[in-house]
Amino acid sequence: MDITNIEDEVYDFDNIFFQKVSSVVEEGLDFIENNHLIEPKENYVMLIDYLGTVINYFHNLDRSFMDSTFKKLQSDVNNLNGLYKKQKDILQNVEEIFKKNFKKQSNVIRVYTQEILEYKSADNLSNEEKIELKILLDYYKELDAVCFETFKSIFKEDCKYLLDSLLVVLNSKTYYLHEMFWHKAADSEAVQRLFRIQKIDGDISSKNYITHKLDVMLPYSKEYQYFKDCLRIYK
Amino acid sequence: MSENIDYSVEDIEKFLEITRLENDKPQSASLHKLLSVQNKIAIFRDIDPDELKAIIYDLKFVKYKFKDYIIKQGDISENIYFIIQGDCQVFSDDKLVATLVPGIIFGESAAIFKTKRNASVICASQDATLLSFCIDEKNVEFCAQALFTLYKNLASEINAKLESSNAAFIKK
């Protein structure tokens, strides 16, 4: 079976299916490259949940906390994170996408489906036609399996590439969000007061804040483990 | 969605300021020391320094005195140790089983397999300097290559230890 046509169809499908995420990735990578931004090797994406909570908390203490750049960046990170999670889900549901999306628009599959339908809708098939239909159904089964394997291989590779690139963009922007946030926190009188009242040791930093949280938290809870993992980023 | 975020020149200046601050930030003393001796430590061979920084945490250069416990049998901890200076002795159920010298790594098996310490390690010289660290195996998304190389190097170390104990056993 010649799979060139199927491969071409999958590439065309992917171009449309991933159009949006692809343009976000391209734009994000260009932004990093053009501005020589840092691409950390530490996993800052892991901090997103913690950052969201602490940003809200400090914002409630000090309303002057967020400037327009910070708001833009926070919204950017949230959107990228949503897109990243969606892309991860897509990678887990390849078979469903094949059945629901790809098969409907594949010409290769459509030709055979149509032919089968024509046979099936006809009244009184002759014995010869019944044999032809059987051959066709067997071939369709084989074609479906080949199509799926071809689709899975190309689609997964494209999806994984975009997922990895998206992660690079998301991680870099989360790093900048984290840094901008803690620089602002260090300058905020309300946050300085909070650190004094809660007797948090050392300067105003994420590391000291998390260390303090761990000190007052119930050990071995899920949240405790999460904060312990977050702490690994700070050297 | 993200493509709608339009950063102005002023916004970008704030990004660049963060980059400048990061580049000017002094490296922690332990990290600086580690990177300067990276090539001398077999398990860190062939690892990109930026990735090495990202896959290890709780990095400390620790000094011990004679008879200080470094590891206690039955304890749970994920630290791996590398002897820089001084000697250490390994005791299993209070029986001396090995003497460790500079350049040797220990504690890796409990760290990798998340098991209790299977022996105690005590400082056997007047003093000893050890490099202690943990591996952040969760950072696989950003440092898969570095983690692969590190585990490969650790496997070589474990293999060398097994070969040497086999040789000692045959000699007996």
C-alpha cells in the first residue's frame, strides 16, 4: 500500500489543526530570540500555581503592586499555560482526533467509504458483488489501520515538537514573571511588613517565603511536597 | 490568547532589566566551587554546566571531624556524597565493611532507589571535606540529556564498586 498520499493528507491536516498553537510558539520563540531573553534550565512552570496564589495574596496587601507590564506578562503566562495543558491533552487523545477529525476529511478514506456505502445501499447484491464488497471491507479495514498508524506517527511528532517549544516559551516567560514579581515584592512596604510580622528569616525572596511556608505547614501533605519540589529551583 | 499580548518598548525594557540583574547576580559559593571542580568528579563528566546546575539541589560542601556520622544506617535521605579530602569508613550492622578515600562517591544507591540507608558512614580521618547533593530527577523536561548522562556515570561508579568487591571476595 502506497502511504505517500496518506502522509501528505496528515501533513495538511496538522498544518490546519496546529495553526494557532504553531503561530503562538513561533511568536514566543521570536520574542525570546529577538530580546535575548533567558531560557532557564530549571522548571519554572512548576511554580505557576504557587505564583498565582502568592501574586493574589500580595496584591490584596498592596494594590499598587501590578503595573501594566506585569499584568500583560501574567495574562500571557496564564494563556500559554492553558494552551500547554490543552496541547498535552491533545497528545493523549490521538485516536479520538483521528476518528473524529482526520477521517472525516481524508480523501483517501472517503473514496472507499463511499464505495462501501454504495454497495451497502444497493438492493439485492449479486454473489459477485457480495464478494467484491467483502474484499472492499477487508481492504478498508487494512487501510484504516495503516492510516491510523501513519497519522499517529506524524501527528504525535508534530504535537510533541510544538509541546516542547511551547514549554520553552512558557518556562522563559514564567521565569520573568517570577523575577519581576519578587523584585516588586522586595520594594513593597506592605510585603516588607508581612515578612517582619511573620518573622520570615532573610531578605524578601521566594526561597525564604517558601522555606517559611514549609516550616509552618503540616509535613508530608501533598501541598508540603509541592512546596519542597518548588524549593529545588533555588540554588 | 497569547498572540494578542502586545509588549511595548517600555515592557521589553523591563524584561531586559531582569536579564541584566540575572547576569550580574553572583553565583553561590558552593555552585561556583562545584563548577570549578566539575571535571574532576567522574559522575559529573560530560554534563553541560547549566544543566548540571539545574539537576542538582541542596548542594553543600560539608566538613566533618573524626568519628562524625555522615550517614546512619536505616535513615531516609536522598543525599549523595563525594569525598574531596579525608577518609571515611562504612559500617554495616556495626561491622567495618569498607574504607573510602578521596574521589569516591557514596550514598547513591539509597538516593536512586529511595530506600533506607543500608550502612553507616563515619569520618575516619582527623577531618574530611565532602560534597553533598541531591538529584532533581523531576527536571526531566528541561534536562533529560544531563540526567541521562548523570545516571550513566552513576551506573559506572556502582559497577566499578561491584567489580572491586568481587575481586576482593575472590582474593579471600
